[in-house]
Amino acid sequence: MAKLVSLADGVAELVRDGDTVALEGFTHLIPFAAGHEIIRQERRDLTLVRMTPDVVYDQLIGAGCARRLVFSWGGNPGVGSLHRFRDAVQNSWPVPLELEEHSHAGMANRYVAGASGLPFAVLRGYTGTDLPRHTTNIRSIDCPFTGETLTAVPALNPDVTVVHAQRADRAGNVQMWGITGVQKEAVLAARRSLVTVEEIVDELTPVPGQVVLPGWAVTAVAHVPGGAHPSYAQGYSVRDNAFYVAWDEISRDRDTFQQWIERHVRKAEAKA
Amino acid sequence: MAKLVSLADGVAELVRDGDTVALEGFTHLIPFAAGHEIIRQERRDLTLVRMTPDVVYDQLIGAGCARRLVFSWGGNPGVGSLHRFRDAVQNSWPVPLELEEHSHAGMANRYVAGASGLPFAVLRGYTGTDLPRHTTNIRSIDCPFTGETLTAVPALNPDVTVVHAQRADRAGNVQMWGITGVQKEAVLAARRSLVTVEEIVDELTPVPGQVVLPGWAVTAVAHVPGGAHPSYAQGYSVRDNAFYVAWDEISRDRDTFQQWIERHVRKAEAKA
Amino acid sequence: MSQYTADEMMTVAAARQLRDGTACFVGIGLPSTAANLARATHAPELVLIYESGCLGAKPDRLPLSIGDGVLADTADAVIPVPEVFNYWLQPGRIDVGFLGAAQLDRYGNINTTVIGGDYTDPKVRLPGAGGAPEIAASCGEVVVIVRQSRRTFTERVDFVTSVGYGAGPGDRARLGLRGGGPRTVITDLGILEADPDSCELTLTRLHPGVTVERAREATGWPLAVAQDLSTVEPPTAEELAVLRALEATMRAAA
Amino acid sequence: MSQYTADEMMTVAAARQLRDGTACFVGIGLPSTAANLARATHAPELVLIYESGCLGAKPDRLPLSIGDGVLADTADAVIPVPEVFNYWLQPGRIDVGFLGAAQLDRYGNINTTVIGGDYTDPKVRLPGAGGAPEIAASCGEVVVIVRQSRRTFTERVDFVTSVGYGAGPGDRARLGLRGGGPRTVITDLGILEADPDSCELTLTRLHPGVTVERAREATGWPLAVAQDLSTVEPPTAEELAVLRALEATMRAAA
């Protein structure tokens, strides 16, 4: 059974300096509030893992939490570039950022392998691209039946995965629906997991398209209404598209970025 | 878009002598009516594929449709043995039956590989058992990252997969819910597919736990109410447990079996 | 104390193996009865996992098959079959796996495939492997439930469908099997447990009224017997009442 | 005839590439606009697949991101992201993939990763691969939508993120790439198509009012031009009206 915790306690207990941390959520259900708590608690030297490092990782990177990024697409979706990510890669500000770069198919399969207790996954991918020249984590593998050569990528097993979901019950069973991305795999692949939810309910009424994570497969659940803002939680909130546009301006300059983080993250209270 | 066809036309067009045919459905939603139509149309030399060859495959095997069986568990669930299956293996009646035998984990992963367009799947399985001594389709494979040795099984790509579902709409989009087993993978792994359904509706109202197969990924849909009997279709029928018990008696003797097939299958009309 | 049958004693003894809050991979028949008995008595938070894809099923009657609708209706989640094996069983998330056996040897290796003759021309063709090889490989521990007889408890199994301790100590590690293996075998005569050093199944407890001699006679190898052999507590009145009520639900549904 | 912008012409030209009843892998931005325009005009049965897991989305407004709620609400099925890539893209079930590019060479190889410097110390760090390498590998064909300029249309791409025809004929087969590759490139100046023999992108059509010289100037290699170079039909009044109505829905939602 998952423990019910406050966001601050959950992050304090489950996210440690030097950890490999995955915050997942594909446009929908991005755990922004948990990301902010990680910044407030000043975690350092994290290896951040995420298919689509977007604004939440731009914030963590700009705040100096990350030493390394494992990813497949780093941009502000529908808006443009991530300026803090670019500044870290191009100018090592505030600290250098190592990259391990994959394709979506590769990252998704790395989580699947991690969730499956396998050391690697096989896919048709990366072939002919320059990606394998820059990571040793993309190799070839031959089919033992046909001899065909395919691509192998190693399992991803984060120390901790953080996701946001619509609901949990008091036993920590988690329910999410709508676009659920790679969250189930990311949670099951991790050693520890923290799920922030919009609502804690007595009973999880079934919903079409739901993914349920049993409480015994989750480490901790925190009640954090609005914890996905500026992304959204289907049935609870809509995406704050204006914030994504505004982020382009906020993040372009180091000073405005730092002022924003100071005011909206460091001096803000945790949501729960 | 899937074609809407009669069961007789669907089987006539999609299931051919010598084909590799998968009828899937895990206790729930077993396509019995389609199996009976295959017997009525006297298909021969089929390679029958199914994780749990139960009563429906006992009937097909006893009727002489099969040359080969690829499977992982062959019994009458909750009752005992499959007498026609045993008679075929032990006494080659009515014709010899070759076996290719796997575990559930292996078969499930073979369908997954088939659905994924990969030539093989990797799992932790079979190790130390006598299964690999009797099939060349179980091999070892080394992880290119850790060097660990795992097991590989080849993809299953049936010529045709047949499943039963609750509903389809007029464009052939198929909806099933409850225990959905390995049906999605079995359909996507196949070159052709035939789905029998309880009901054709104008619109597929979403249902919790649903699996939807888009019409463009299905070859043909036939309206066959009750097509899963004596198994069941959640929301439409309950399992006819008495029939499973009765089958033990019917199938124990070659003559009673043949009389039953003659009367209830060959001389019966197709349900749709 | 009530009267009870040997099968009832076996089922109750199996149920007692299940600790509350653990996750248990359940097959149909005695394992399912035992697991549901445990859930209805001392282990209300026992998580039942059926290979049909029902995670955390809470049936209010005994299911008639592993794909019974009551399992899907009461489960925390119904998942595709490949996911059962890949995301839940294979990574070692399941604490206890229940298995039956047509043949069993002293190291807990199990045969459910063929008996007699050879593989292509057997005397008896059994159902085969199902989920068992990977349950035996990957669960935290395995509990075998099987009636004890010389035909079943054999010196060598005719076919290794599911690996116990192989040929003895160290074999599981050599094979790369990550689960703990068959810790306990529950029979209609008593309980055998794998010796921590030799891995050999050792008679540690007898059901009330059963003698060591009877157990030896029902075993096709020289049966190891624990020095501190004890007697199993007979079923309590509550255990029997709940078990019989559960079995009545099954008869009613059939 | 109405006035229209070069971007409108480009979007309309892209929409026209999509045949009714085919399945199309759609990214956000121009591809999504073009695909929805096609669905609202000549291709009502076009199947839109977004990498967020929305199969058969039928949005009534332009989505603002690939994970917009309107996509999930209107999809035939919402599936996990691993399934998008493994069950739908990888086996070649998707007829057309739309891709953008920061750099493109004459063989349709695409860079969306880094520009200038070297990989670890680039001049410009771009978002990276996303789904593109496998879309480029596995879709029946690829349509690239990109504004044409010397900076983008380069002799060599600084990084091969997604493979077009590699170094020329036969390379896709040698690499084991099963999809057809970049058949068409739609720009704000015209349309380039891969030559069936040389695989080289060849200017086959110009948008109204654009000259070959202008296209050559906007291309960083000696641009091949088809002998039967023709002019693209300008947007029809209906195409423009539908396109503008779609774009208005996006502004309304933002």
C-alpha cells in the first residue's frame, strides 16, 4: 500500500541528491508542482530523465538541479526552444549539462524494458542516424532466428519516478485517464515512485480509458490539486497555453528567469 | 475500414487450407461460432495457434482440421483433460497432430513481437525446463549491455486471427471489454483478421476497460450474437459452465464426439 | 471440533501460508480456493492476481475459471495478458505463486506436460506449461499444492515443466532464476519444506492423524523428515465455515 | 481569387498530399493544420495519429499541442505511448508521416538536433529527435514541410537526426529501413519530389508567382529541376475558408 504524504515530505524522502529522476507526463498530467518542490529543496546533481523535457525541466535545469539529461525531445511544445536548456548546453549555465539523447521510440522502449525487469529492449530504430555516434547506449543486436540486425537500448530504471494523476483512493491506488503517455511504465521501472493527485477519494469509480496503478506498486501519493499546472488534468483543468507562451519570455534571460523562480517557486509554499 | 461480412463468407474468404490460424480469447470471448464455421467448411492442414487450446480447439482437432498445434496450455479449464487433443497426440486420431509447445509468457511475447513488426521477443523464461529440448523456437540471447543471457522466441504472425468482441460500428471499429487477454496483439500480429461481434451499433459508447481496434486495422467483422457460447461475452451472456462439464463426457468417446459435431456443428446453420 | 476432509485440511493449510498484504499469483482450483479463504479470514489485504489479467481481484464467490467475469468485475485493474507476464510477474513483483503438479521430485521440479513414453509419443498427454515455468522462476516464493502419492512424488519427473531447485543447491542461481523457488509443498498428508542447505523437500509437519509411515509410502523417494516434525493445527471452526461457504458459492454458480 | 500567404499555400499544398482513408502520423504545427484541413475538405476518412497516443483523432478545432485534450476526447482509441511506436508505427501500419526540419539535404536527410560547432558544444541546440527517426524509417512515405532557405536547405546536414535516402539510391534498403522515405517536400516556394532513380529531391512544382531562380537561391546545393516543372493550383476559396476557420479555432483556444 502506498503511503499518503505531503508533497514536501514525499520529495524529501524519495528524491535524493545524485538520483536518477524521471518526471513523466506527455503534455497532459505533467508533475509541475513536484518539480517545483525539488527546486525548493535544492536537490543537486540529478540525472533527469524524460521523453519530452519541456518547461518543467527547463525550470529544474535553470535552477541548477541537474547534472545530466536523458531525453528524446527538448522543446517548449507549440512555442519554440527551451532557453534554460540551451543555455546549459551551449554555455554550461548555471552548471554544465551532460546529454544522453534518444528517440521517442527508444526512450519508450527503455521504460518498457525497465518495467519488465529486462536489461534491454529491441526495436527498429536509430538506424542510419547520428544518434548512435554520441551514446554507447544504442547498440545493434541480431535476431537469433532470422539473423536480421536490430537495435538494442538498455532498460531505464530511475531511482524515483514522479507522475501526476487525477485521483487516488486512501490505499494509494492511483487512477489516471486521458492521455496517459508512458507513466505506467515509468512508475513500474522505478525503484521508488511518487504520485501527486488532484483528488483523494473513497472509491475509484471506473472511467473509460483509465490506467490504474495498484497502491502496492506505488511508494507514496501526495494530494496536490492543480499540481500539473500549467499543463492540465483532464476532467479537472485545462492547459494554460498562455503560460507556455509567457515562458519563452521569462526564460530567455537569466535574470528574469531567476526572479521568476525566486518569486513563484522558492518563496511559494508547496501546494500540499 | 473493415468489411462487414456474414460468418460463412468471412471464413470462406479469410481462412484457407494450410493456413496458420489463431483463435484467441482468454476464457472470455472465445470465438466458438467461428470455430464451428471452420469445421463446417472443412478446412484442413491448419496450424492452429492459441495460448489455451480448450474446448474450441478440441472440436477443431477432433474434426480433423488441424495438422499442427502451437500452444502453451491445453486443457478443459476447471474440468480436466481435452480428450480429442489427447487422442490426436497419443493415437494420431483422426490425423497426427504435431505440437509446438511454449509457456504462456512465451506465447504472449510471441504475439507482442508479431504485433510490433519485430522478428523476435526477449523474456526471462523457459530457463532450466525441458521445453527448449523439444522446439528450436526457443533460443538464448545475450544482452549487449550487461552480457546477461536471456531467452528469445520468434514472432507469431498468423495468416489469420479470429476473435470475438462485444460490439462493432458500421465502419468496423471493434470494441471489447472485460478480460481482453491477448486479442489485440493476436489481431495486430496477423496478416488478416476476422472479428465476430455480439452487436453492430451506430456508435461505440466508451466503456471502462475497453480495448478498441480501429476498423482500418481489421479485415472483416461478422455479426454473430452468441458467437462466444459456451464461453461468455461480458455484458451480453454468462459462461455456460455446464457445457464445459458436459464436454468431458461428449468428447471422451470418438463416436459420441462425432455425433455431437454432426448434429450441433455440421448440420447446424451458421449463426450469421 | 468439526469433522473435515483431507482436501479441506490441505486447503486450509495452504491458505495459512499467505501473509496479509502480499501479492499472490493464483491458478484455478485449490490455489484459488485457498487464496480466497485467506482473504476471507486472516489476510483481507491479500492481493490476488489471475493470469487472465485481473490484478487485485476481490471475488465474493469462488471463480469457476481464471477468466470468470467476477474477477474482472472486482479487480483493481484488468490488464492485457502480455502485461501480466512482462510488467508484473517477470520483474519479481509477485510474492507468492501457487502451482499444482502431476509429478514432483525431491527438489520441487514439476511436470505438467507428459507422463511415460517419450515426448512425441507419451503415455499421457497433460495440459502443458501455461504460466507455470515463469511463475516458478520469478515469484518471491512458490507454494505447491498437490495430493501426495507415489505416482506424483517421483524420483525423477518425466519432463521438467517448471524448475524447482534443479539438481540441488546453487542450481537456481546458475540458471539465473531470480525467485526463491518452491519453499513449501502442501499435500493432503502434511507439509514439506525445502531444506535451506540441501534444498531437498523435507517433511516438517503432518496433518492430524497422519503418520510418517503413510507419508513415506506416498513418496517415491526416501523422504527426509524433520527432527522437529510437528502436527498441523486442524482447521478452526471459522476456517471450515468460511471454506464451505466459499465452495457453496461455486456450486451455486456452476 | 482570394489573396493568400505563402504559409497558407504551403499548408494547402501539404493537405492535398493526403489521400482519403489513409493513416497519417501528425506532429503539431503545420502538419497538424494540414492534416486537419485535409480531413475537413477532400479526405473525411483520413485517420490522424498523434504520438501522444491518440489514434483516429477527430478534433473540431486545431489542437494546441500533440497532447491536447480535444485529441483524446475525439480519438477512436487512446493508447500508451510505447504502443504508438511498437504496435502502430514500427510494423508499417501508418501510410504517411509528416516531418519538419531545421536542416535538410538533397537526399531528404533531416537535422533537428544541433547546428554548428560540434555535438557536445554546438552553436545552436535544437529540440532533438522526438518521434522523427522512426517516423522517417517506418511510415509508408514521408512528407516534409519546411520553409525553403539556404540556411535550411544545406549541402550537408550537421547531424542526421532522421534518415531520408542516406547517400543515395539503395541506402535505405542497405540500412533495413522499411518505409518509403521522403517522397515529397512541401515548401513556401513549391514542391520537391524525390527522383525515382537518383533519389535526389527535385523541384517539380512552383507555387504561383515563384520563379525557379528564387527556388535555386533558397537552396544550398545545385537544385535539380524537373523538365515538366508545373505550377501549383492556388488555394481554392473553400480551402482558404476552411483553413482560416481552423486557425481561428486555435487562436480562440489559446
